[in-house]
Amino acid sequence: MSTRARPKAATVASLAAAAYVFTTVMLGTTLPTPLYPQYQSEFGFRGTVTTELFAIYAGGVILGLILFGRLSEMLGRRPVLLAGVILSIASAVLFCIGTQEWLLFVGRVLSGFAAGLLTSTGTVSVMENAPVGRERLGGAVATAANIGGLGLGIVLAGVASQVALVAFPDGWSLRAPYVLHMVMLVLAGLALLPMRDPIERRRGAFRLQMPGVPAETRHVFGPASLGAVVGFATMGIYSSVVPNVLSQMLSVTAPAALGLIIGAVFLASAAAQVALKSLSDRWLILCGSLSLACGMLLGILTLRFESLPMLVVAAILNGAGQGLLFMTGLRVVTAATASEHRTEVTTSYFVVAYLSISIPSVAAGLLIPVVGLAATGLLSFSVLGLAALAGLFNLRRFSSS
């Protein structure tokens, strides 16, 4: 027997509420990115901590996807979203007091769990709260909330830290972003109330959401997931290595500048996905691969000439390319999969993506002490650029209409 009343109708207000919750939780996962140079200088953290924190966050996301991927189908969307908000608050608290490495690692694990909860449930919730007849709008808003939230987190952290450096006593430049985020999360908890939640709570055995690729999807999963691999590896390098390039090679140390430059990658990704979603899959793969390859070439030239303008343009091109490749790959694998298998396929796609965001970051962190920052950046940009071009050999596997 149902334990719920008839779900409320989706409205523009409920869509805005769902998007705000999704954006706010995802925003918190990238808050530390422009602050890592400050952590290293103020607390003497090891140089590899940046990449290790990024890797452990990705591990938390993957574990969250597997453990909690089906939870909203049993409990409803709202309780799972609330759990994500609470985990995000806990992560922010740990980063506020994080003068020791272990506190930051625990905070990143909690942040990864929150992202794992929201990656699937948040996307579905936004789409379910789109008014009837505006389903495409719901999909676009979900995309913008996810990737755009990641970019906004970096920008918000940089700007808030910069303001705190000027307006508040010492120490607040590393705390202000998380205090502001906690306020936003409290508002996100309140925003859950007007949201539409169509899922009826039901009893049953808890099941893990294991990754899987059914037979009908295998012929496209490999070519499609290449976009996830290259795109998320790009995000990993920009989030873990490029902050050091900016601070050590280009003398950009202001948190606001770091946040705006690195955030441009994620914001360009969201903008490209929303603006070009109507193009065919083949055109999107072509544009995404070329944009990413050109961005990587500019990244290489940045290291050669130590040019900040080049790096800014590279960030925008790489972000746009990442967004197009990731969006198209996800669209292709879900379209090729029967509805009863789509959850496991999307889980597989995101597991591949988050492995790709962590492994290159860890490898780069291990290389930097051995060969230096410039050589590591050169190798990273070169490999990712070539991988983006290699994706063009799969064009015939994608629809041209």
C-alpha cells in the first residue's frame, strides 16, 4: 500500500528548487580547488596532497554511486537529496577546521559520497520537476546544474577567499568559502520542501547499484565512453595540476584569479552542452574532439611561453570540448540501452569517468617531483590532445542526424 499522498505537479518553481539543491551540493565538491596552493603554503602540506585529495574524492563518488545508486527508488528522491546536503555540510565543517591532512581527506570522502548520491538522484530529480511539455528544458537544466555547479564552486571559493583576505583577520581566507557554502546548504535543505517527489516509498531488500553494460549497448559503450575518459581526465588535470602551473609558473596566486581561470573550464563545459545540444551526435563528437585537441595545444604553448592569456583560452576550449564529448557519450549509451538497464549503464559510464578524473591526477602528482611541473604538464596536455584526436576514428559509429 502506498505511504505517500499523490505527488504534487511539477512547476517552474519546483524545477528551480531541484536545480538549486543539485547545484549547491555539486558546488561544494570543487571548493578546495583554488585554495590548494594556500593550504600548501600555510600548513606545509606535501606537494602530492592536491592530487591525492582529488583521487580520494573520486573514489568516494564511485563508492557512493555503487552503494546509493538505487536508494532513491526505495526511499524517494527527497530523503536522498537531504542526505547529500547533510554530507556536504559535514564536509564543509571539516574543511573549516582542516589544519591537518587527515581532516581534509575525510572531508573529501564525505564530499565524494555527496556527489555520488546526487549524480544520479539529482539529475533525475531536476528532470522530474520540469513542467509537462518542457522535458527538454529539464535535461538542459540538469546538465547545467551538474557541470555548472562544479565551475561555480571554484569561482565562489576563489572570490570568497579573496574578499576574506582583505576584509577579515588572518585564517578566514581558507574558511570563508565553506562558511558561505554551509549557509547555501541550509537554504538547499529548505528548497527540498517545494520539490516534486513522485517516488512512493516501499519496503524491500536493499540492493547495490552495480555497474554493467548489457549486450545491446556494448558496441557503442567503448567509443562513447572515450569521451568520458578524455573529458574527465582533462577536468582532473585542471583541478589538480593547473593550480600549481598558475601559482608557480605564471605567478598567479590571488585566489579569485585562480578560481575564475580554473572555473572557466567547467562553466565553458556547461555552456557548450546547453548551447549545442541540438546538434547531431557525430557533429558533437567532431566539435568536441577538435576543441579539446586545440585547447591542449594551447596548453603546451602556455608552458613554452608562460602566457596567461593562452592558458585562459585553452581552458575555455578544453572545457567546451569536455562538455560536448561527455554529454554525447552519455546520450548515446542511454539511447542504445533498454530502460530497465539504463541505471546500471549510466553507473558504468560515471565509474569510468571518475576513474579517469583520478588516475591521471595521481600519476601527475607522482611525476612532478621526478621530472618537474613543466614536463608533467607538457606530457599531460600531449597525451590528452592525442587521445582527443584518436576519438575521431570512431565518428562513423555515431549518428549524423
